[in-house]
Amino acid sequence: MQTLLRATLGTPTTLVQVRGGELNRRHLLQAALLGLVPGSLAMTACQAIPSAPKPEYFADAIKREAPGTPAPSSLWPMAVGLLSGLPAGNALVSPLSLANALGMLRNGARGQSAAELDSFFGSSVAALNTELNTLSQTLAAITKGGQATMTSANSIWVKPGIAWKQDFLDELARWYGAGLYKVDFAADPEGAARAINGWVSTATNGLIPTIVDRSLLTPATVSVLANAVHLKGAWTTRFDPSKTADAPFTTSSGTRVTVPMMRGNVKRAFVSTKAWDAALLPLRDESLALALVMPIQGGLKGNPPVEAFQQLLSAPISEKFIAMPRWTFASGEELSGDLKALGVRTIFTPAADFTGMADTPPLRVSFVSHRAFISVNEDGAEAAAGSSIGMAAGASRLVAEFNRAFWYALVHVPTGTPLFLGRLDDPSTAHA
């Protein structure tokens, strides 16, 4: 692992632990040009990271931008596009995690690279920065309330010797709370991977132990943009484990499997149409909830109906019966191909323009790695995700019984943000 150098600017360095969204960041360029190791921990409501290098903090800080007024989420189109591009069967993505990693990338993109990312998000970089910054600090307040845990963290890991542009580093600090670490991808790729993975593992409570495979780091790697997300909360009404019993569940292919089904009278909302049944189960902090949308016929074909998820957010909540499987599922995807299919192509080619980050060497994206985890049981729900982007040179249905394949989302209710979006096609292959 790389040894951090300490700056000697006439005063001792100060190590800072950042919590709860109260983030200050230093001006990084002068120290970078001097060959020092700048940075600060980009973390919201998270503990120290013992296996990652400790960042250093200097007095000339950049203050985190104040949050705006939470607004309806713009992330649904990109969330649906990414999930729909994954292979059939059980699948999971975290739109929140990917949006943060790609949002940081967007701040350094120019020309066609920037235009394709703006089209992918359906918004300008200014609007994206504002939305993600506001959402990040709103979610941080959930942990402070003590009813649930919600962690979001960003960081940038860079190769020494490159003059990263001050404006780019300032924007990442201001809008994403992202600190900067230096690692030598060429001389010590194992140490670089170990440091990044240790950072993500701790931020996700150990649920995402690896986000950067050693094989992804080459002598051409000059930077990795990383994000980590962790959510954990209990139901407002807990399922009684003694009532959980094996029951049939029908997959999209029509196959019937036997899985543990939880049952009980719990707090939930329910919306039913000719096409689908949908339920919303709030967590103890009711700004977080699990939404389920089950097609009446045909299984999980096409895209998840976003309107169903959105209708649930305003549906009345009462204590009524529901039956649903418990499941645990983890996924790992390299999403470069999926992004290309969604129109984000230039960033992977020699025509990529990241002169907003640095003038030399010419930069392009070499990999987009995403891993996600979810566990739903009688007590509540826990989910985590990590994202990393490598930069290289060069009948009457009054009873809610979810016993067929369904889509699901962990959502931030006030903004409707899909924090996690997935498909449960076969819980017999996704059980605790």
C-alpha cells in the first residue's frame, strides 16, 4: 500500500473525521503540484476506514454546498434503462450509487463526452449536481434521526504526477463531498486496489468487499472515481418469524418454486390495476420504503412500470395482511457495454474529452464497475452498493400476496428517488 507523504507548510497537518454531511474540503492544487498527498474523507454518516490510507486536511477548506429544496427525482429513466439492459432473471442496480460516480465524471467531461452524459441523465450538470448534493445531505439526516442508517460516500483516487485541474477538484468537493487520495496504479496495483476496496468495504458495512478487481488496474490507469452506498432499516411493523413458511412462487417462465414466505398484518400501502398489484412497505423512518410491483400476467417482460412506483408514494398506508418472500441477492456488473447501448459511447474512446479534469495525458474511461446487495427479511431491509469508474490514459386482489415474479425498489419517499431498483424472478436462488 502506498505510503502517504505529510505536508510541511509551517503548521502540523490535521486529520479530520467527516460525519453527517458537515463536509469541508481544502484547495488541492498547490499541494498536488508540490507532490504532496492531499485529500479528505468523502463520507456521510460513516465510521473511520482503517484499511484505507488516512487523508490529510489543510486549513483553506472548501465548504460543502448547502442543500436546496428536495424535488422529484430525475433518476428513474437512467435506472430503468440500466436494469432493463441486465440479463433476464434476478437483477439489482443502485441508481443512487451510479449517478454519483457518473456525476463526478460528468464534471470533468467536455464536448461530445459531456453531451452524451447529459442526454443519459436528461439534465444539465448544474441540475445534476444540485439534485445529488441535496439528496445526499437529506439522506444523511436520516442517520441522525436514529431510525435507520443511510450512508453515501464519494472519493477520487489518482496517480501522482498529474496536474488535476483545481476547478474540477473543487466541484467534486463542493457538490459530492469527494476527497482525493493518491495511489500508484503502475508501481503498486495490488496496494491501490486494496486501498480502494477497503474504503468501499467499510463504507458499506462490509457488504461490498470488492469494487475494483486488480485485473482492472493497468499501467495506463491514472484515476478511479468511487462511490459507496449503504442503507439499513427496520420495518414499522415487524413480520413474525413464526408465521414464515414455505409456499409456492411463480417465476417469469411459469416455473413454480418453493420459497420461505413472510406473512402478517403490517403497515403497507396497496394499489391494484388490471395490469399489476403494487405495495409499499415503510421502514421505521418512513421517508424510506420498499416498493413491490407484480405484473398480473406475463412475468417481468419489458420495463418496470415507473407510474406504479410513483402511485405508491401517495397511496394511503394502513395495517393489513401481506405475504412476500424473504430474499438476499448480490450482483456484480461491468456496465461499459450497457452505457454504450444507452448512448454514452464517446467516453470509452480516444475521442473522449476530459480536459475539465486535466489537460494531459488524454483521458478516457476504461471500466465502469458496479456491485449491489440487498437483504429483505422479517426484521427489515438492508442494501449496499459500490460503483467505480476507471480513467485511463489514452380477480379482486384486496389481499397483497406477492407470489409471482415482481420488480422492487428501495425508495426515498419524499423525492421518489429509486435508491435501489431490482427484479425478483426466482427467490429460490436468492435466499438468506
